[in-house]
Amino acid sequence: MEHSVPEHLIVRYLSREATPAEQEALFDWVAADERHQQLFHEWVTAWEQKLPYNEAFHLSPALAKLNRRIDAYDPVLTEPAEVRTISLTWWKVAASVALFIAAGLGIYYYSTHPTAQPVDVAYAVHRTAGVQQTVTLADGSVVTLNAHALLRYPTTFDGATREVYLEGEAFFSVARDEAHPFIIHTGALTTQVLGTSFDVRSGADAVTVSVATGKVQVRHGDKAHILLPDDQLVYDVRRRTARTGKVNLVAELAWMQRVLVFDDLSLEEAAKKLQAAYGVRVVLENAALRRCVITGRYTNQPLEKVLKAMAYTIGIRYTLRDNTVTVTGKGCD
């Protein structure tokens, strides 16, 4: 088989200059063949040697896209079932590609975290497309996934901890087990509980944890935060900083009833909710738009209707192309 290497795409991606279309083309190429993954690894290894070890980075949403590409090309994983058990061999391939992407951005994430998943555990993956779904884990914990979310979890919990991996947004109702803490990995954050209920929203720019009941510990680096009911932590992925405060849980958890609520919300925060609910990327073209404030309630509405209502309410314009919403306008003072 011919393994023509798209060198220009790899260089543009590792230098963070690739367009969304170029990223899509590169991920398709990497996922299509195991030899492509090896070649990509060789490029990333060479690139990593040019970067300072502690250079700031964030795990791009490209990781989730790449895993979807890999699944699409693997015949074992094309069954119609939403939940599929991943064999050890395949998980090593998928995990290695994920780690190569992280390394190319300046850090080998999983090698620096003592809570990395054990190598002898069988994992399952649950993905949602345009609808919410509920997953019951082996310990009885219940996870409600928002649209366009991914949960990776063990088929059984046999170790000292119960660890799962989330991309997107989910509400966790964790079965209490004081001897086995429940840990959710979302990029640079780990959220640890014994038994409680809370919401986690993981995006490219921020990770948000909102507590409904019980006590939650959130860690990033060497810092730890304890959250109680109605507390919320927002972690800035790029700055690697966190802020805490109180949250309106009724508005925050409205998505579970397929309701989108903007309660005097900045357009910047509203954009994050749109991204979680509809699986799109929202770009605000100028900083003044972030300061616009919007209030609204949308029950089970398609994206176009929500965007039209927002445009009418606060006087913005938008375009929707290639799964990206670009918002324009003069903004707000």
C-alpha cells in the first residue's frame, strides 16, 4: 500500500496554523491506516524535540474527532450499538494516536498523571449525536450525556478507584462508595467524588463543574478546590487558571429537559452552551461581542431558530458553515 505523507498538513497542524478543513483531511489520513499512525508519530516525535517541555498547550477538540475517524475506519467498531467494548490492542492504538497529538502540542499528558487508566481494563465508549442519552455504569452510577458528548468508562470497576473520561457535557449521579472514589478526567482537570450529583461541561476553551448535591473535589496541576451544592468552578484551559462561584442550577441543568436557558448571560458564555448543545463551533469575531448580554429560553428548538432569535434580540449577524457559527456585529459597550 502506498503511504504518501501529507507533510504540509502535518506541519501546519503542529504549528497550529491548519484550517478546520485541513485538520479534517489530516485526521482522515491518520485514522485510515495503522502505518499512517506510525508515520504521524515519527513526525510528532521529531517536532516535540524542538519545543520546550513546559510549553503551554491545551488538548484540542481534534482529539475527539480523530477518535471518531479511527472508529469509522475500523470494521470491528462499525456495529450499530451505541456502546462498544474496546479491545486492549485497539485501545493501545487509539490511545497512542491521542498521546501523539498531545505531545505535538508540547506535553505528553497521560505520562505525567498518576491516575492514568490501567492497561488491563476493558473499556467501553458511549457517544451521542444530536440527542441526549443515559448510561448506567457497573457500580450503579448514572450518567446523562448531552448531545455531542463522549464517555469512555470501564466495563467493570475492579481497582481502588472508579475512573471515567469525558468529552462534552454530562450530568453524573454517582453511587456512593467511600472505599472507591469516582474520578472524571476532562483534559487537565480531574473531578473526584464519593457519591454525589453534578454537571461537567468540557470544551476546547473551558471546563465547567457545577455541583447539585454532595461534595466534589476538582484538581488541576497541584491545586485543589472543594465544591459544595450550588458551587461552580470554571477552568480556563489556555491560562490554566480556575475561578469559583455560585451558580443558578435551574438554568445550568435545563439542558437535561432539552431546554436551553440564557439568564442574563454574556454572549461568550451563551456561545459555550450552544457548542455543548448542538456540537458546533461558535466564533465571536470581535471582543466587544463578548460583552453583549442575552436572556432567553428555548425548548427543544433547532439551532437555526435559536440563532435567529438571538440575532433579533441583541442585533447580531451570523453565518453557519461547515459546522461553525461565525457571529459578527459591532458588539456592546
